[in-house]
Amino acid sequence: MTYSLKLIDVREGQAHRIGAQYGFWHNPAFMEAIATLHNVNPLQLQVFKGEELFSILPLYERSKMGIKGIVAPVGAYYQGFSFAYEDNVHPARKLLDTCAVCAETARFLAGRYRRLHLRLNPDNEDVRSFTWNGFKTAPLYTFRMRVVDEIQPLADERKKLRTAQKLGMVLEERFDSEVFIRLQSDLDQRKNHKLGVSYSALQSFLEKLFSVGLLKQFNVVWEDRRVSSNILLHDGGRVAYTLFQATAEDALKKGAATFHSLSLLKCLPAGSEIFDYCGANVQEVARFKAALGLELKHFYQIRL
């Protein structure tokens, strides 16, 4: 089978959507918002199988000292392949097509860029074609939960959940970017963490995504205060993603973060099958998510 590849600028209006399975990250509206937030060029690498659009890879291009490279912006947690597989495709054909597309992509990108960093989706499990073509691959981790599964948190987390419930904490869906920014900035200050973008730019980013229906915000309310806030990304696909969550320090000690994280599972958008908590690579955060009883999944980062 002959494959052809085309690299297009998302802002020129030729971007496409395929892959309801994990296509959120190549959503043109999302990519344009990321481009503004991180000052990068949003690109789609479109792979055609014969005459049909078969795969899409979202890319973000940045120039440094006149040299163009592909970067992995913080706000775009994954930059993975989406495929237009038919439901009844033979597993062997799917495996061969995946290898072939990755190999063509690796050669295409290596011929155009000297620097490259990608974080693929957890569903992009086969990265052999990248290693065969001189790229470096390494695993990263996230936690996921299938909606149909019953969560089994550890005893300490169940105690925190009961404490929060007894204190009258409730979860609300309400978009209020100022609430989130306040909680996030307080968290960053406590952790001595640098966000990498200004809070005003992040707030504009969130407001843009909300305006085009790609973002929901859930807050924990306690004693008439919003003490925890979460940003959830979803566009109708089978996976919903929680990109940010920030909790006030006093509420954290009363179980608000546990209450928030577990309660979200009951509020996922219609059509969601999987909830991705976007990350298990920071030790303190990873321990908290593991104690909730979530499923550890790996995904790959690709470098050139």
C-alpha cells in the first residue's frame, strides 16, 4: 500500500478531524488555542493511504536561532496518532499499518527537523518504527480509569472521602476561570513551581476552550468557598482528560482533593468511556493518584 504525507498549518483552514477514539488532541480549535498560549505553529501531519485520509499527527513547530524544531507544549499533554481504522480490521493488518505509518512519519520528520519532542497517546503502543529510524523513545506514565470499573481506593483515601462528605463538601460544574487561576497560582507558590506561561495567558486559553465547548470546570464548594478546581477536556470522544487540578491548602487537609478526584468519575460527559488523569511522573502526585486505586498506564515520548 502506498502512503503519502502532507504537512499543513492548522490556521489555514485545511485541518481535518478523524479518530473519535483519541482525536481530541488534533482538534483544530484546541491546537489553535495551544498555538496562542505557547507561541508555536500548529501543524497537522496528514497521512493518506491511497486516496483516503488514514492518520493524523498533531505537531507544534518552534524556531530557535533560525532552526525549526517540533516541541511538546505543556498545555498539549499528548501529541499522538489518530487512525481511521474500520471496526472489523484484522489485528495483523492494524499492526502492519501502524508500523508503516510510524516509519513513514519518522523518515518524513527526520528529513525536515533536527530537533523533535513528542508525547504520544497511551493508545499508541507500538513505537518500534521510530527506534528503527534513529529516534530515541522512553516511557512516561499516567493514570486512567474506565467508567464501567468500580474504583477501589486505599483505606486512608476512603477515610478522607468520608471526612469531606461529613464536612458538607459538594461538587459543582461551573466555569469561573478566576477561581481556578487563584487556586493554581497558590498551589504553584506552595510548591515553588514555575508554570511556564503567564496566568493571564492561561486564563485566556481556558476561556477560549470553554467558548468552543472543549472544556468543563468542576469545583469543590465548602463553607461557601470554592476550595478545589479542576479543568476537564472533552470533545465527544471516548476519553475525557483532566489537565489541571488545584486545591486550597486548608481544604486539602480535610480530604477535598480525594473527594474531588473521585466525585469527578460520576460527572463525566456523555459518551466518555475512559477518564485520563494526565500524569503519574511527579512522585508526590503519582502517589496520591495510585492511592485512589487508578490504573497505571504508560505512554511514550519520542525525541530526535
